[in-house]
Amino acid sequence: MGVSRWRSKHGGWYHHSYEHLLASKGIKIRSSRTGIVARSGSIPIIARPLPKNTAYPVAPSEVKEILDGFPKEDLKGLKAVEFVPPKDEQQKNAWGQYKRGRRVIELFAQRTGKNGDISGKDPKEVREHMKRYVIPHELGHHKALKTLGTDKTLQMAEARADAYAFGMSVKDKDAETFKIYH
């Protein structure tokens, strides 16, 4: 059975993809598949099949563009960016997570509504939030761990990632600015 016939018969990733959702809103994105769908240098961007009525909050091609805009030194050691369905309630309520043991950024699929929203939000706003904050924040965790090692508190780890997302360093003097938010 050909791939397109299998996809038509079994639904899943092809029928419920973020690209399909955006296309329904008139936003054109190159169609993706599961497996390695893009690369930023040597970093693979991997997409996993989606559960029904979910979508990924940003396209793999956009993640590639974002990573390509960061200094190569900051990306060194990052093994992959993976689009994955959430495994538990904590992940269902998150946009992404840095898995430090694997050195991987995971971006979580989100529920889609009947009117095309993603987790109750406008898809365009979600994409901007992912591009401007979530992905740089998760990359900030990678940079901080690589540069400074493990923090003693979650508050400081999150503050370092926030500082990086806002274009500052992961060092104490910049991270202190963001501690009050965590």
C-alpha cells in the first residue's frame, strides 16, 4: 500500500497536522512527514505522529530558521529538537521542555478546537510565542547547563533560561533580573 493511501486510510499525522490546520486558515507551509523533517546544521528536527485533534504549535521549518539564527557555539552539544505528543498532564500543560540527560528540546503537541484554535489560543499568536520565547527559553536551559552546570534551585534555572530568551547571558547578574518571576 502506498504512503498516501496508508495516510488516507489511517489518518493520524497527515490529517491532523499543524500544516493542515494552518492551510485551512490560508497559511501555506511545506508539508512534513514523521521522522527527521529538517536539520539545522547537524541538529535533526524530528516529528512524531500526532494523536487525533492535536497540532504542533510551530512548524519544523520555523524551528530550523530559529536555530539557524543562534550562534553555533550555543547550539553545540544539542542532539535534536523533537516534536512529540505529551506523555502526562504536566507535558499537556507545557509548550516545550529541555531534556538535559538526552540534550534534546521537546516541543509538545497541543489540543485543537473546532474553530482552529490551539489550546484555546489563536494559531498565529501561538507561533509567535513559540518562536520568540519558548524555543529560545529551552535553548537557554541547554546553554546554561553547558556553561555553568546544574543550578541549586529550579527558580535560578528558569531565570537563566528566561535571561537567554530575552537576549541576555545565562550568568548570575543577568539571571537575577528574572528570579522574581519564578
